[in-house]
Amino acid sequence: MRSEMLTRAWFAVTAVVALTGLVSQVVATATDPGGRVANLLCFFTIDSNLLVAITSALVALGLARGRLFTVLWLDALVGIIVTGIVYQVALAGLYELHGLSLFSDTMLHKVTPILFVLGWLLAAPRGVLTWATVGWSLLYPLAWLAFTLPRGAVTGFYPYPFVDAGALGYGQVALNCVFIGLFFTALAAGAFLYDRRLTPAPDGTR
């Protein structure tokens, strides 16, 4: 009982942190003369933090069940790991941020990923992932690309330099997406194997 209470409390805090980052980003964008709130859903960071907020809230409320939840749960985990790593490797320092924009950037790219990944490693429900979950989870990055690239071709807006087909060409963008897709797949498979290793067997062993 105590362990369940700690798990629910941890993910309640995580949900609040993710939601705070999202709301502050919307406000910062809306008050920026050059910003467009409609562009926010193109950002993998925003979408992954939304998944973190939703799935963390479900865990906190004791509603973490069902096949759809497990897929969203894995997508949230892998998505927020990719968000944190890609940001640190390729995006950090590209823009000079201040005030609310800096606050939201820190919450979305640093605080939320750390909280969610630590929570998943230390206190998450075990035994909910399967190989089928790994397969279904790949629809998330594919759906993101299916939305972002055609929209970018129409509007000229690409959320990240590595998917900017106007500047790089579709060949280089496709290659970049393949690398990120392989990384996403490897992380999802690794999460499943880690989860299975820590899931107690029927006799209580692991």
C-alpha cells in the first residue's frame, strides 16, 4: 500500500510539472509577437510532454489500465527520453531564451524528462509491457512525421532543423528520420526488456 501511494504521489507531481511546462509554453508563445500557438503541436517536445501529463495523471488517479494506456505509457517514456537527449545533443543553445520561455524550456526539456524517467525506473507499475506494445508504440513517431512534414511543405514551418525539408531536402530529412526511428525503436525494446526483467514471477522471484 505504501509503495502504491508513493508511486501515485510521484506521478501526480510529474503530471503537474509537465502541465506547468505546457501551459507556460502556450502563454509564452501567445505573448510573443512572432509566435504561433497553432505551431506548438508540431513539436515532438510538446506532444511527448502531453503524453507524460496524461499517463502520469492516470497513474496518480489509479486509472492506469488497458491496452491503450500501455501503448501511451511506452510512447510517453520513449518520447520524453528522445526529447531530452535530442535537445541536449542537437538543440540546446540554438536560441537565446529569457523569462517565461526559459522557464517552460527548462520544465519541458529537463525537469519533466528527469522526473518521468526516474519515476518509471524506480516506481512504475511493472509487467504491463509486451512486444505488441512496442510495435504499436511506433505509430506515435510515424504519426508525428505524417503530420509535421506535409504541414511544413504547405506552411513552410518545420519545428526542428533536422526535419527542415526546405533547407535540407527530403533525402537528408528521410535519413535523419530513419536514425531517430531506429533510436526510438531501440529505446522501446529496451524499456520492454527492462520491465520484463524487473517483473516478479508467479513464485515471487524475478
